[in-house]
Amino acid sequence: MTDLQIRPGAAAGTTGPPAVRPGLLLALVLCGQFMAVLDVSIVNVAVPTIRTDLGASGAALQLIIAGYTIAYAVLLITGARLGARYGYGRLFQLGLAAFTATSLACGLAPSTGWLIAFRLLQGAGSALMVPQVMSLMQRTFTGTARTRALGLYAAVLAGGMALGQVLGGVLVSADLFGSGWRPVFLVNVPIGVLLLAAGARLLPRLPGDASRGFDIPGLVALGTALGLLVVPLVLGHELGWPAWGWAMIAGSVLMFGLFVLVERRIARRGGQPLISGRVLRAPGLRPAAAGLFSIMAAFAGFMFAFALHQQAGLGHSALKAGLCSAPVAIGFGLSSMHWHRLPGRLHGAMPALAAVLVGGGYLLLGVLLGGGAEIGAGELVEMALLGLAAGCAYSPLFARALAGVAPEDAADASGVMVTVIQLGQVIGVAVLGSVFLGQVDLPAPAAESGHALLITLAVDAVAGAAAAGFAVRSRRAAR
């Protein structure tokens, strides 16, 4: 990472570059990001063991899995604003400490109720830590260094989603010292302690901006809107889409509308809205964000449905299912890191063209596996190519979304983009998971499960086409 350069005067009130090694700083914050992403998927494979050990009901298991994601998604923008006010490095450390401590608490939880509570707190710790990653990259790196940092960020997102299932399967199968499911949480503790020690030395001492207000009405309105949206999407299918879930979704639409009105009123009065209008008016940001949402919703939904098909349709172990998912994640990560090395004349059109290829790749994979066929070398190669295309759509679109954002708006832009990506993952799993499970009752014969996967991947192909359209619009807007 020798090409990474620190931005001089990276934050308001600084007079020169922080005395840190940029490569080590990037490794530190991305390790924190990786742990946060990993914890979304690593718990899934431990569910049967948790059920047996703690006697958890189906609804309780859903809350154990989803509680983390709910708190994480709802509090991300709040975490971004706190970072801007009190300092990105300080909030990263605070969030990391909370994440590490609650991981220990989860691993030692004596009952289902305690485990649910600790998972909610663990998600809150992630929400404090994760927005600071993007803010630090935005305000610290410039030019090609920022492009490479964003590529590594995308690789971490993809790798964490795939590795979670593999690592979870390994840890649960190992049953270290008879600990069963507990190592899927405890593995975070030594890593978190090491990162905290490194952060004390490496994180730049960037002061916060004490003048940044909290916009309490905006925080309450947005947090309520996100909560009303995420909770029924995460729990809806397991609970049979009850009436209260649809009522919450309708309420979220009203609360998002109220949030817009509150923010406009604060801006008219000369206050500091939670999301600055300058951020939303940055050239190309809104269509690029919509494209990223579509890409991540399709990717997360595919990973979820593909894992279900393998384990409940093809009879794969959790470990084998994770390994078969690895090619798409590896391809995504590799192209995310290296797309900028392609000729510059291709960069403008690349996100749209790659999104079209992604949509076609999902459809082709659905055809290959739709009859219940076992996953062979050809399918693994196709998934690797699908991942390469997804990375070539995602990373340049991400760079385009942030290219027009002023450094002083980095925290707000970080909160918006990370929330968009997280919501894309949550909604992708909820919607595409429901499409898949609505076609088949698991466990099922391979052919029935394969047909459900084909229908799901056809929806993914539509999402790819939508992402291509948004990419075209973002290019026009950014000119």
C-alpha cells in the first residue's frame, strides 16, 4: 500500500497531515469493518446448536440473528453524526470497544433473552464504528489512493459475507472445549483487543466539530422510519407476514415523509439538518446510491437464497455451502480492488455495462442450477465471472457517488452511503429470501429448490438491469 497518501489538513482545525502510516491505518479500519460484516452471517450456521443449547423458540432465534442487523441499520446515520461532532478516531475506538465487549457478552450469554439483548447492543456498537471507516477514508486519502481504498472496502464487504458462513461452520463443527456455538461470538474478542491497541497508536487525532448539532427531531424521525421498515422486513417471513408488519411498513413511509419535512424546516431556519442538502445535491450521488442499493440488494439476496438452496436442497454442509459461495465473493473483491487499472476510457461506461453483465450472469446461473443440478466446475467459474462483473459495477459507482462530495460533508455522505448499502443488504435478503421461500417448503428435493432459485435469480436479473439504468443516470448527472 505504498501508493496511499494522506490528505493534508484532513479535518477542520488541523494544520498538517496526521503522523500515521496510511497503509496501517487503512488495514486497521477495514479490519473493524470486516468484523462488523462477518457478524451478519457467521451466526446463521450456529442456529441449530443455539436452539438445542438454550431451548430458543423460532421467534427468539430470528431475533438473535436479526437483532444485530436491526440495531446496526437504524443507528448508522446517528453514528456518522456523532463521529463528525466528537472525532472519527474517537468514535471508531468507542464503537470497536462496545462491539468487542458485547461479543464477549454474547459468547457468555446464559439464556436466550440475554443473548438477544447483547446482539442488539452489538449492532449498536457496529453502528458507532462503521460510519467512521468511510469518513476516515474520505478525509484521509485522495486520488488513486482513495480509489484503491474504496476498492478494498468493497472487497471487505463481499469477503465478510462469504467468509462468515465458512468460518461459522468451522467453529461450530470444531466444538472447541465443548463450547458449541459460543466461539462464533468469542472469536471477535482477541481480534477486537488487538485492534483497540493498534488504534490507540495509529488512528489520527482528528478533532471533532463541536458546532455540529445533533438534529434531535431528525434523528428521532429517521430512526423511527428505519426501525418501522427494517423490523418487519427482517422478521416478516418467519412470522408469516402478520398485519402489524404491513402496518409498520406503511408507517415507515409516513415517517420518511415526516423526516423530509423536518429536515427542510431545519434548513430553512438556518440549522444543521441530519443530512445536509449539499450531500444530496452532490453531482451523481443520488442515482449512484440507487444503483449501489440495487447491486447490494441483488448480491445479498443471491448469497442468502444460494446458501438455502445448497443446504436444504442439495444437502451441502454449512462449510461446503460457504466454500461454493466463495468464487463470487473472491471475484467481487478482486475486481473491486483492481478495476481502476483498466484503461481510463472504459471507466465512464463500466458500471452500466458491468451491471448488465451481472443481471445476465444471475439469469444464466439460474438456468444452470434450476433443474437441481449439482454445482460443478463450470458453475463455479460462472460465479467467479459474475463476481468480477459485480465488482466492476459496484466500486466505480461508489467512487462516482463520493467524487463530488466536499471534505467537510464526508461524515454525512458516509452515513448516507453506508446506510444505503446496509438497507440494500437487509431488503435484498428479506425480499429475495421471501421470493425463494415462497416457491418451496424446505427441506425440499433438489429440483424443487432449484426451480425456486431460478425464480429468485430472475428477480436478481431485473435488479441488475435497474442498476444499469441508475448507473447511466449517475454518469450524466456527474458530467
